[in-house]
Amino acid sequence: LEVVERSYQQALCDNCYDGYGGPGVTFKWYCRYVVVTFCVIAGLLELSMNACVIAAFQPIAVQQFGWRNNSIAAVNFAGAALSVIVSLLMAHLRLEERLQMSIAAGLYLLGVLMFAFPPLSEWRMVIGFMLGIKAQILFMAPFTAIFSRMIGRARVTNSRTTALCLAPAIGAAVGTACAPLWIDAAGTFGSPV
């Protein structure tokens, strides 16, 4: 790199910057596209999981099935223990990042479907909740690693990382705010009532 190119602190020569994402696709445009795409994906996954499963679990368990504190605590404890086991298993298996991310995205979908598909059922509610918690754990590590590789480790800045980390948090907050809409309708879609 020439002195002027080094002053930009992007670790890219002018030609690389101008064609980073392919012919005519500058690094700035490519980077913005990747950040927005990754943020939308992470935000929507968390929105769906929190609106339909995570935030709705406890109220539905109490209102629809009469669960008490001990039952909810047991499910949360089992979920935490299972999270440790799943994390250790994933570290041991060393799956390719795209495969792990695809499995996690599938768990997001399966968790929402198991939880939300009528008629409401205790066992499906618990399985959907567990799948949702595992999906969150399995998804973010390979997701952020792929993001870093696409942008380039030397070019991942605090603002880009902050945007990527805020997207699932915002999706979770919006999903949690929407959860009461789903809680009131739990078990009613597709019912013959």
C-alpha cells in the first residue's frame, strides 16, 4: 500500500477499494449492503422468536396451562443445562460456520412453528421454547464470524460491530413488545370455534 492508501486505514489499495464487491462495487457500498443485510436477518429472527416464543412462554404456561413457579423454573433450568451441552457439542464437532448457521436458522423456524401451530399443546410449547433458546446460542457465533470475513477482519469497526449487535437486540425488543398480541390469540388460529 502506498502512503496515501495507508492513511485511509482500510487495509485496501485504491483498486481493491473500488472493486471490493466485484466490478464497479466499491467497498463502501458493499460494506453498507452487508451490514444492512446481516442486521435485517438477525433482527427478524429475533423478532419472530421473541414475539411468538420467548416472551410468550411464561404467560401462556400460566394462563393456559396453570403452571406454577416450580414448573417454569424447571424448564428454564433444563434449557440452561441443555445450552451448555449444546455449546460444548458444537465446539467439539467444529461444524462449518455456514452449516451451523443454517441449522440454527432452521431451529428458529422449527421453534416458532412448534410453539405457535394450533392447537396449543404443553409439550410443543416446551420444545418450541427449548429450540428457540438453542437457536439463539448456535446462530450468533458463526453469523458474526462470517460477517467479519466478508468485511475483512482489519475493516470491522466498532460502529459496524455495534450495528450488528444492536440488530438482534432491537428485534428482540420489538418482538417482546408484540408478544401480548400473540398471547391473547394463543391456540385460537385454525380452531373450529
